[in-house]
Amino acid sequence: MTLEKIRPATLGFLLVPLIAAIPLSAHGHVKWFSEYDVTASPLALSELATSTLFLTLFAASLAAVLIVIAIDRRLTMPSSIARLEHAGERYASRFMRAAAAVFFVSLQLAGLDVLLTPELASASPLVPVLHYAIAALVLFEASAWLGGVGIIVLYAMGVSQYGMFHMLDYVIFIGIAAFLILVSLSRGERVNRALAVLRIATAFSLLWGAIEKFAYPSGFHQLFDEYPYLNFGLDQTFFLWSAGFVEFVCAYLLIAGRLSAKGSCAVLLFFFGIAVIPFGMVDAIGHCMFAASLIVLLSSRNETGATFRRFGNIGRFVGSMALMFGTYYTLQTALA
């Protein structure tokens, strides 16, 4: 089946679970806009496992994944997508380097005394120097690896100041740093490998953010109280957990899908964009590198998915969810 011949109903089935991601961007990073304490005890797993709402939403998300992947496998990749991927991979390095330069300069021009994201405040005089140095270094492919090292230094400073558990939400920056280092040192020869690392790191950050919606709902409820329109008048817990499952599905498709991986990127980009309306420039700058990563992944092949699709869809999705929840709760106890 080619993309041009897809029936509207079929296309609808493919997009429904992705369009459901509308609520995601409204509170993608609650740490930026409300009080959030990762050292507090998360909601017990037993409460989730015995919740009818949680189990119902889990079943719905599993059904959505099975439907989307089944349709995705039947589609023949059109030549226009192949051309997009060829161009995207060719210019991925230039785009990411330009985005990184804009991001780190913007942090300074906006007066945000932070390491990498809005809540990671730092009074260190080294931070502005690193920001400007990274912005300059990434402009050139030959020196971009040094910019990647600079990002890792900022991440390490975040770990030192805020703890490893807090910083696991931002593994995407390690992926960006690895991308810059791999592409720079290989003179563009390892773009596909660099993209695979970036894809995995981006998906991990999305998955981590999804689990936070279940583990620490109080911070999100504070945000709903301040911005009542965010949950569209729905029950806060229902809305929040629905958003968490949809975010998990999008992150899963980012790794396992073909065209659905691109659909996930497109939907997330759209709602990252409209989140600027309620949350303003802080949100725009904070999500800059998230958006840049999604644009690059949207415009490139998902070679990670070719390996991932060899395993059964049900077991893979359930296993990945169990692994992420287990990892989150274990590390919260060990690191927070």
C-alpha cells in the first residue's frame, strides 16, 4: 500500500493515537513552571497497578500501538519521503550545529542564568563562558566535537548541583553532545550512527517525562490549578494519565515506527510550538533543542526501528514500559 493510496479512514487510524498528544506540550516539563521535588516519594506502583483507570488507559495505548504499527508495516515508503530523508541526513549536522548555536546564545540574551533548561539555575561565572564558547565551536564541523564536550560539562555540572536522578530527564542533551562529537570527529562519515544515538536519547527523555506524570502528579495538578484551561475541563488525573500514555506511545513509535515515527515527530513539534502561547519565551527557548532534534529525526531514516521491529509488538511495548517504570522507581530510591 502506498501513502498516496491510503484511505482516509486508514490514515485516521494511523493518526488518532498521535493526535491524542494534544495535551503533552501543555505540561511537558512541569519542573519549569511549578514546584517539583524529585526527592519526595513517588506515587506507589501498587496504586497504579490496582487502578482501573491506569489499566484501562494502558490497554487503550497498547491497542493504539498495535493498530499504528500494523498499518505502518503495510505502507510503501513514497519516493518523496526517501528524498526528504536523503536531504535530511545530508544537512543534519549543519542544522543541529546551527540550532545549538542559536540555543546557547539565546540563553544568554534572554538573561536565563541556567545550565541547560529553565529550572537548572546556576550562579557559576563559568556558565556564560561555556554557553558562548559552545555557540562558537559548533559553527564549524571541525570544532563541533569540542562544543559537544562543553554540553557534557554543563550536564555534569547539573548532576553535581541537582543530582543524577533530576538530570535523567535531560538525557537528550547527552544525545545531542554525542551527535556533535560523532559527526565532527568522523567528518560527517557517521551521520547514521549519530542519528541513532540522538533518536534513542530523545525517546528516553520523552519516556522519562511520561513516567513523571504518573509518579509525581502533584506538580502537574498545581499547574492545572494555575492554568485551568490546560485540561479542557476534564478530570485532572484522567487527563494527566492520558497524556502520560500518549507521550509513551509517541516515544515508542519514535523508536519502532517508520512513517509513524515521523508522525510522532510532527505531532510533538506542533504542540511544542503551541505551548509557547501559555508559557511564553521561556518555554520556546527551553524546548529549542528538543524541537531541533525532532526536526532532524523527522527528516531522516529510522534505522533503529528496523532492528526493533523484529520482536513482537505486544511484548516489546509492555516490556519497554515495565523496564522504564522499574528503572525510574529504582533510580529514584537510589539516586534522589
